[in-house]
Amino acid sequence: MPGYLTPAQMAELRKPTDTEFDAVVVRLMSLHHAGQSRWQTWSGIRPANHACV
């Protein structure tokens, strides 16, 4: 499903040093949110008519 990270991508979060961690999180969260946007387009759900809690 678009937006879900692969097991290999999740494993990346366990590897970086403290100085690398933020960059890895930003990259993976960007992929996650881009996938979520593709899912919304595919499903027909639009932020304007979808209640966010």
C-alpha cells in the first residue's frame, strides 16, 4: 500500500548515528507522506471532505 515503509526501510532507522538519524527520519517520512497522498488520490478521499481527528 502506498505510504507504508518496507522492512528494509524500517531497519534503516536502527542503523544511523545520532547525527545521521534526523536526515534518515525526514527522508523516510517524506516517502511515507508522498505515498499517503497517492493513496488519497486513488481512494477518492480528499482532505476537504475527510474529517481529520
